[in-house]
Amino acid sequence: MLIDWFAPPEAGCCVAVWLRQIGFSTFYGSIVLKIYRNLQEYRVRKAQHVSVREKDMVKYLVGMLALTITGLMAWTVGSWGDPALWRTAWPQCRMQGWHVIWHCYELLFLLYGMRLCYKARNSDWLERWQFTVAVCLEAVITLMANLIRYSIRNSGHSDTLFTISFVQLQLTVSVNIVIIIAPKFYLVSFLAPFQLL
């Protein structure tokens, strides 16, 4: 709905892909980098203690965003001549080969995040279960939504595609934000007053 408000209908599909990929890279890139940093700090088999600084994490995140934006610019230029993409309105966007590439990129990135979560399973880091659930939930829900979307790409009604997109966003982003932020509010609101006594 926001896409229709901000962008003209003929560019809605392009804006939807740009917003999805930049949001994915920022949100899950931050989560995977946090897992990576804590994995490096809690390694027990290494003789030296590795400390990943905040400045390094920002550099890694900027690198991921630069890679994503480069891919999005290549996709936009490559699909400029596809009139079916530019005439359709979101969520009835035409499925292209680039979409499959983006979905594979997302899935590979999430699998890498799941691998890092598996490696960090024995650490005493408090947030590891929250981030593990966030990454696994995104991988499963996005894979299922993309398979459904791909299987009905030619016959699906726009309301069906909109419902799939809505459910995917609610089950991934909204639930993941609650999974990550709700325990922090609980710790600050309920446990902090008892610790002051």
C-alpha cells in the first residue's frame, strides 16, 4: 500500500524489489554480522581472542549494501526493456529470472547465517537463540512463500499474491522484531528494578 502511495503505478514493481532487497540486506545483514562478531569473540579453540569492532561491522554492512545496490542497479538496467514489468502494478509483478537470482542470494545468505548460528550453539551468549529463530524463520517462510509465488506466477490473482506477500512480511519481519526486541523490554522493564534493590 505504501508503494502505491509513494511511487507511480508503473514503477511499483521496481520500487518493491528495491525496498525488499535493501531492507533484507540491512536487517538480516545486521543480524548475521552480530552473530559473526559474537562467534569470533566466543571461540574457544583459538589461542588468541578476536575482537570485531563496531567500525568493522559497519564496514561489512556497507559492503553488503553496496553489493546489493550494485545488483539492483544491474537488475533495473537489465529489465528496463521489459515492458511487461513496467506496465504491471505491485503485487502482480511479472516473475523474471532475476527474481530467482535474488531469492537464491537471500537463501544462501540465510543458510550462511544458520551455519554461524550452529557454530555458536555452545556459546553463553544470551541473544543467540533469538537470532537463530529469526534467521531460521526467515529462511523457512521466505522459501515457502517464494515456492508458492513461483508455482502460481502465471495463474495467481493479484489478491492472492498480495496475501502471500502480506503474510510473508508479517511472519518474518514483524515476528522477528518481536522475537529480538521483546526480551530486551522485558529485561529492562521487569528485571532492572529488582537488580537495583
